[in-house]
Amino acid sequence: MRLTDLLHPHLDEVTSVVDATSGSLRLDPYLHLPPGVTPTRHEQPVGDGELLLLCHGPDPALHGDEADCLTALERMRPGGRGLIVFGHPGTDLPYHRLLDALVAHRCQVLHAASLGYTHLHAGAVFACTGELLPPHDWFGRPLPADGFATALRIADEYVLADFVSRSQRARFIDLERAAEETARALETAREDGLADRLAVAVREKDQLTAALRRARDRVDVLETRVAMLEGSTSLRVGKALVSAARSPRRGAVRLPRELYGLWRRRNGGKGRTSGSPAPAPAPEAGADDRFHLSHRALSVAPRDRLVITGVLTDRTAEDFAADAVVSRVLPHDGRLLVERTDPDVFLVQLSACTDEYGPWALTGTGLAPDLDRTLAELIGQARASGRTAVLWRDGSASGAPGLSLLAWDAVLDGDTGVRLARLDPVTDGRDRIRDVFQQDSTRVRLALLAGLAGAPDPLDARRVAVLAAPRDATDVARLVAQTLGQQHRPAEVVVADPAGLALDELTAASVTVHAGPPTAPWVADWTDLTEDRPDTLLLDLLCAQEFSGADAVGHSPAADDYAFVPTLRPLLVRRSLLDSGAPPDTWSRAGHRLFAVRGKEPS
């Protein structure tokens, strides 16, 4: 929830908002006060028609001092209202530090909600009153007022909510502790894996060096033997006889002279007869007689996609290959493939081992011990290389119980997700596509896998940059509202001069604001801020893109829905296509795919 969504329902009969925060955090850009409500700052009591703005958080420099917050509560008078924002996460909200002060100054909390900012996580609206006010329901609507019934409701809900929250907090603490221990164990395993990998590399280097030394020694011996053979008298006599036999007329005349010369040199004589060949010069010291390649090609680039090697079904491998580099191992080539691909994750899918006709059929059942042994060796090889070994149990563990006994770094339970291209927009409907896109798509499953291995996140391919040109405060308010209201929130907003605009709320909501060219893979042009954009706009556009694989998505003049078209009004464009500078009416002729979705529809 945005801060303005929490505050505005409680601004009836309020004419001024009194800022009593003492930290460096300025909340004015978050409020978007309506006309007639003015921000002010004073040290006077706060009564009818005024709302006190407070901040409480773990960082005194940013959120202000706790003592200043408690002192400001002393200024509350009957009829005055207040809003306090917290820098603490909702699960760790230290409300007990303020509860006594609120009660002492007759302040009743009317509504509390979570906030979606990086340094403000919760907020609460309260009022100073002389009598018990009716509380609000989960949607922020006031309940019917009835003094004793209201008090009973508050007392009962306090006891029950406290009971439930205690167990939830305890479970949350246990999960946090388990997550920290798992992270430490995984980091230790990775460090050990790197050390093992280095040791294996050193051993392999030593082995190759020893083998190369033996080969060179063998070559030296063979070269010496060849030199001795070529210099032997027997070989030279044989050559002379063969030469004389080939040419008897001339060879018979030269043969006695050649044999006499060989006899003279048999004891290393220094003389050399005329006509005998000169000895070959000795090779220069340090001469390199080896052959070298005249050209070598090498491509070096950062790894920007998740690399998976493992045992997968045909369908899963095909679906994962749309967002990752996938290599399937077979029992006979597994070791070589793991070594050559150097994957981020060595993944084994349970259904691929229980497939009746697959190459890994019966693995983990005890009926194919050779396959079990091969798989265990592959897992050990991957972990020794510092890679993450993951078992994906997309079926009953009893189908292959032996898999659970192997040395996995992580085990994932559940299906491998649905690829959006396999859905039917007519049969499944828009809501089904949205749900799959957000929770059950293969890209979401791969993001979970990438998080385990510390690999590139496939969900980065869904990042959207918004191009905007706000001119005044009204445009800024509309831009912030439309950006933060999207169900698929943009990753960045590109404006010409961000320094001169009050866009702090976007930055606090983890939306990057900058000038210059966009960096996200997808770009949406929101230059016209007077246009009404539904909160599902970017969600539906990205669903259509992931379904079709198109380069641009938008509306067609004929209001086509989920269809490839030759022309359209682009609403979401691939950044590389936008950077090319080609006009939209030439995109289709240049081979780019254009996909149309229906226009606006209620969210």
C-alpha cells in the first residue's frame, strides 16, 4: 500500500497536516495532499482539523529520535488526528514502545497497514478522543458504533490476534534461523567445492605435466634411435647397393668408390671423399621445431543466462530452454557433459527417472544399480566443481526412493511450471494467464532455481522501463500513481530531468529513476500522462509477449486480441528494437513480430 492510500480516507474535515518528524526523511512527496489541505510545521497543540505526522524507525538519523516522537504525542488534543509511519518491518513492529504514550494521551489507533517502501514498512492512523471510537474492518471501513460492543470486540480481537501472532512470530523466527543456517551451509559447501575443484585442477595439471614429460622423453629416445639408424654403416651400405641395383650401368662404376669411402669413415675418420654428401649442420640451441596453429578463435562473454545440465524429461527440457541453456545428460556421456558445460545447476527431475521408456528409467528404484552409481558419480563431480546439485521432486518420492538418499544441495517439491505458450487464451481466459505468469510459469520456477545457485535471474527478462515527461505536480502525481498502481510494477522510470521532480516515492518503492537511455529489456512509452492506464496494463502486455515471443505488443486498429498483426500501436517494445530507430510502420517488413492484445478492460 502507498502512504497516500492509507492517509486520504482519514482526511475528512482535516485542513492542515502538521509535520512533527525530526529525522532527515521528508514525507511531503509521499502524501499528495488534496486541494484545501496544507502542510505546515509548528510546535503548537494539534486539535480539530489538524493531523500530526510522526515517524518512528531503527535509524535515528533517517527516521528521527524516539524521544521526539513521544514528546510530539503530548501535543495531541481531542479532535486531532495523527499518522505515524514505521521504519520497522511489520513482523518486528515495536508498538509496545508507543502503546503507553498513546493511551496516556487518549489516542486510539483506527487503522494500520503495510507500506511498500524500502525504508517505510508500516503506518497507522490514530485519533485523540474522549470516547471510544468504532474500529475499522480489514478494508478500512468504520464499523457500527456501539460503546460496550465496540469495547468487547476490541478486547476479544486483541486476545485472539495476540495468540495467533505469537505462534506466527515464533514460526517466522524459526524459519529465519533455518534459512540462515541453510545459507551458511550452502556457502560452506560452495567454498569447499571451490577448494575441491582447485585441488582436482592441480592434480589434473600435474598429471598432464608428467604425461607431457614422459612423451617428450620418449620422443627424444626415438629421435636418437633414428639418428643412430640413419648414421649406421649398414644403412648406408644398403642404400649404396639399392642405388647400384636401380642403375646398374652407372651404379656399378660408383659402387666400389662409395664402399671404400664408407670403409674409411667407419672409425670416425675426419677425411671426406669427393662426391660424398656434406654432413648436415647441427640444430641451433633453443630452436623450436614444434608446429603451431596460425590462428585461434576465442569468444569470451559474461554468462547472462542460467545454465542447466541434468536429467530432464523432453517437455521440461523444451520449456526450460526458452529461458535457460539446457543440456541433457545420458548415462554414457554424463561425465564429459558436466565437465564441458560447467553448469550453474546439475538438476535431476524425478519424473525423468520414473519414465518407463527414458534413458534413466528405473534410476533410484534399486532395479538399475549401474544407473544409480552413474548418477551418484555425476552428482559428486558437479559438487566437486562447486556447482549446485538439485533434485526436483515433481512426483511421489516413493516412485524412486533411492534418489532422496543421494548428496543433494537442495530438494524442490512441486511441478516444473507451465510455459505460457502452451496455454489457450480462449479456453484458459485472461485471469488464468495472469495467475500462471505471476506464480506458476516455468520462468518463475527457473528464478527459484537460479536463486539457489546464485545464477542470473530469468525474471530480469520481465523488467520494464517507462518513458515519461511530467511537466508539473499534477503530472508527477499521476505518474507516481500509475507506476506504483501497476500489478506488474516497472523497474525504472526514465525522465529528462529527475532532479527537478518530486519522485522520491518511486525511489523509495525500489523503482529506479534516471535520465538517459533505458536499461530494462522492455520499454513502455508513457509520455502522455493524461491517458488512463488500468493497473493490469503492463501485466497483460507482458503476458502477451511471453505467450507469443513477439518484439512489440500493443493495440491494433481492428481490436485484435492475441493475434499477430502487420501494424499496431506499440505499448511495449523490445529495447533493442526501439534503439534501432526504425519507424513502427516498418517493423513488420523488417521481420519483427508484432502481437496485438485487446484494449482497456476493467481490472
